[in-house]
Amino acid sequence: MSYPYQIKSLEQYHEAYAQSIKNPENFWGDVAGHFQWRRRWDKVLDWNFTEPKIEWFKGAKLNITENCIDRHLENFGNRPAIIWEPNDPEEHHRIITYRDLYNKVCQFANVLKNNGVKKGDRVCIYMGMIPELAIAVLACARIGAVHSVIFGGFSAQSISDRLYDAQSEYIITCDGAYRGAKDIPLKSVIDDALIGNRTVKRVIVCTRTRTAVSMIKGRDVWWEDEIKKIETLGMTDCPAEEMDAEDPLFILYTSGSTGKPKGVVHANAGYMVYTNYSFVNVFQYQPGDIHFCTADIGWITGHSYIVYGPLSAGATSLMFEGVPTWPDAGRFWEIIDKFSVNILYTAPTAIRSLMGFGLGPLQGKKLNSLKVLGTVGEPINEEAWHWYDEHIGNGKCPIVDTWWQTETGGILISNLAGITPSRPSWATLPMPGVEPILVDENGKEVTGEGEVSGNLCIKSPWPSIIRTTYGDHDRCKKNYFSTYPELYFTGDGALRDAEGNYRITGRVDDVLNVSGHRIGTAEVENAINMHAGVVESAVVGYPHDIKGQGIYAYVIYNGTHGDEALRRKDILQTVTRIIGPIAKPDKIQFVSGLPKTRSGKIMRRILRKIAEGETENLGDITTLLDPGVVEEIKNGKI
Ligand code: PRX
């Protein structure tokens, strides 16, 4: 497969960028011409950010799996589509060619149909990182069902909320999942999520750990049994459902600054075109390269750069079940040498954690197949950048620092590997079709000669922009398109230099980024406040060496049970139950009051500073209802 739209020089980048802004419809129409459509579009783009209403490739018909699988079969059906490396290095890896993938996706798509799943139905997927997860995702897309993948670190309560919000009637899960030394009992968590649920009709359970599970008659079925039924019926192929360009492809829940996580909705055509375009250009993928994205498919990075981007480009995507530090901190490096990986795409938190083990785990590792390195999820500090460059890339691999979000579907700001310059801790230049703008607090554009800073917004739509938040379009409007009229607001702050390079400085709203995972402070506070002994709480982020940000909770407690250590554990247990282990605070400080203004608003700025270790310059505290509380909090800092 060739990529005529792959940018090959800095000059071509500037040309492509200029064209994409001058005439986005021509630009994206040309790119889209290289995909397989059942029917071409009537209009490339129709949009306004007021409602918002964004339609790409209007009137076109397609199925994304025909682009990710079927169209590759004739010329390279035997090429590995997915290489799967299990958690345990002693277990054998699996190689799934495009032909195998076709067969397996068709088979499971038929299983879904046989179990009553229809076009437009929402299917919740809660699985570990095994090939069947990618197969389940693609099988949904094949029959036009809308997948909603939930990361394995979320609790039964979180699953239950998401099932309810999406009105999902079908679940695909595993008995359990392996992650390092742990077995996670996924089906048992699903069972808890389903207590009292009357909507879910079917749970399909794939075998992985073979831990004991309770299979409920009439509701729960085994994946393997269902496949056998399909084989008996002789149903090998599964014609792909014809989808409208704007039909939803998937929902992915993500945290915001207020309320419960919202279901970000992505549409078929635009998401396909943009994830492919960004994959091919940012990583400079060449046919035959092995691409290793270490994310979990439970997050957007896995959706876009393990599944849809690589597969639509006919690439070989390496999927890893385990964690970077088990059985030892050489696991990534061993995998890279084992499969001669060419592109490694990981998170700064993983790099920092591996840096902490020193150079021992790199002993005897060649890493000479690597051509391109990438990072995503949070700002990368210069120290980690240089370590990655020197010890993993051996000084010869360009590092792409890719900035994007669940809502953007694909990478929006990044250098292109080896084509546009990289610069430690700068995401650098916008992708073609992406028009960033910095604004001040009042929405006024920030301009200026040298380096400027502001809130990062985007002026016009790119093909994989969020279409709505599931079931609540108004929320989408309020969250992203209302802070600054006629602009998409990212929630991030950024610097821009005179050459137009961007450096992302972090969230400017109450959203934390813990190990590259997005968590709303309000969400964690709500969970802590559910504990019977808690009166009130305030949660802020603080700099954490490995995680980037840690969670610091200030808690007013009036319960009578246990000592302080036990109370902390009780609170952690509550957060684990309500959200999941990923949202557990790193530090809990018990306080007698919180710094509030006279109107009752918590002054988080002060709490943030104290959590960061600042004791002197806390700003003006005279407007506080009870300034004395600040002294107490400062003294009790942990
Ligand atoms: O704050 C930015 C940070 O991660 C947020 C998006 O989180 P999520 O939707 O979970 O998606 C993560 C994977 C795409 C952004 O608002 N972020 C992501 N990439 C970078 C980043 N911050 C700095 N540099 C990056 N490269």
C-alpha cells in the first residue's frame, strides 16, 4: 500500500498546511479519495461551531472495516495485521494476518448478530489487552453497532453509570485479565455492575485467565461456544453494513471539570480519514514497519493508534497485554528486539518510571530496529525526553511529541518524524487542517512577536473532531464550544514561539492528568464525599516524579471509626469502588476547614500551592471567610 498523501519534506509540510487552511474541502477531499467508499460524498464539509454541527463527507457511505481489512486482502492478506505479545514472556505470542483478522472479525460479527445486536445498538466492551478485544471492536464496526470500550481500571459503579448513560444492552468481557503479577477478575466486576440492571440482555465472555466466574442462564454466554454455533451454521463471511459518513462509530467516556464522565462520540468517515492521515504522517510509517503503541485500547490512543489508524493503513500493529515493569523493567526493550519493532509510541509516565530503574534493564538490548519514537498523554519533561532520545533512540530516532485528546480523535499538534524539527518538550507544529489559536481569559486572541502564552483553542473543524456527547448535545456545546464563542476550547494552556511552535503547559481547568489518565477533580471529590464519615473534600493535583501529577485530597472528616490510617484506607476503598483504582488519591490530609470565599467558593489556587509545597506566596487570602484555616492546612501538609 502506498500513501500518496504522506508528506516527505519540510517544504511539502508547509505546502500541505497552507493548502489545507486555504481550501480544506479540496485538501480533505483529495486525501479521502484514497479510501474505499460505497458511495462518494456530496459535500466534503458542512459546519458551524454554534450548535455545534459538524458534518464531514456528507452523503458518503462506507464501512470502516472494509478500509481496515477487506481492501488489504488481495495484495497482502498474509501480512501480520496484529502481533500480540502476552503478559507472561513464557507464553507464546500470536500473529494475526489480515486474512485471519478478516475471518475472525466476520465470525464474531456473526456472533453479535446471532445474539441480537443490530446497527446502532451500543455494545459495552470491558476486556483485557488480548487480540479478541480488537476483534470485538472491529466486529461492532462491521455491523454498525456503536462500541463503548471501558478501561479495565474502572469499577463496577463506573461501568454501571456508562451502561446506563449509553443504554447498552450488550456487553463483551473476559473472565479475567492479566496485568503484570495481577489477575483482574473482569467478569466478576461486570456481575457487580449488573446487580439490579434490567437493560442488559447479553454478556459474551471470552476465556483468558479461566478464573471462576458465575455464568447466568439466559444472559451470559461464552465467546468460544458462540463461535462454534456460527461455525455449525456455516456462517463464515459477514457482509459489512453500509454506514453513513456521520453515523456514530464509537463512544468513549472521558472526564471533564464537572459532573460525571461524558460519552465522546466519533463518526465513521472523518475519524477513519484523520486517524489514517495522522498515523501515516506523524510516524512516517513505511509498509512493513512494525508499530508498537503501548497504550490500552480502553483509551483513545489505543482506538486510534493500535486499531483504526494502523489497520486502515495496512500496517502491522503490535499489541501488548502486560505492563512495562513486569517481570522486570526490560520488558519493552525485550519486545522491541524480539519483533524488530520500528516505531515505539508510549507515555512520558512510562519513560520516567523506566528511567528510575537505571540502565541495567537495557543491558544486552540492541534496540537497533527502532526508527521513530513517540510520546503522548502529558507534557514530557526535558530529562525524560533526553533519556528517551539517548538510551532508547540511540540519538538517531526522531521523537514525536504528539498532543491531542479523546475529543480530537487523532493527533493535532506534533512534529512529523524526521520531516519537521523536533524540540524537547515542545509538541511543535499543527498538523495540516488544524488551526490553533491562543486566547486570553476574555477570549481575545493573543498575538505578539516573540513567545506568547494563552488558552489553546482551535478555530475550525478537522475530520475527527468530537460530534456530540452521547445523549446530551447541550453538554458538548457547553463544554467545548461555549467558553469562547465560535472556537473549540481544549482545556489546555500553551506557549507559542515566533516560529509558530506550540508547547503544551497543561490543563487550565479542574482536570488532572495522572499517569496520562484524565481525571476530574470534581469526580474524585464526589467519590470521597460518598464516604459516610466525610463532610467535605477538595482535590487538587501536585507534581509527581513518575505520574506527572499526583492526587492530593483535603478532607473534612467527622466520623468516629478507626484511627487516621484506617480512615485513609476507608476513603481509598470508597474511591476504588465509586470510580476505580486509577482515581485513588496519593495523599489525604485531614483538615478542620477549607479555604473558602465569603460566597462559599473553595479557593483551590491556595490548596494547589500548598500541595505543591509552596508556603510563602499564597496570594491574597484576606477575602477568605476564615483565613486562619490556611495556617492549619500549611502546618498539616503531608
Ligand atoms: O492535557 C492534555 C494532555 O492530555 C489531555 C487529553 O487527555 P485524553 O483525552 O485522556 O487523551 C490522552 C491521549 C491523547 C490533553 O488535554 N496531553 C495529551 N498529549 C499531550 C498532552 N499534554 C502535553 N503534551 C502532549 N503531547
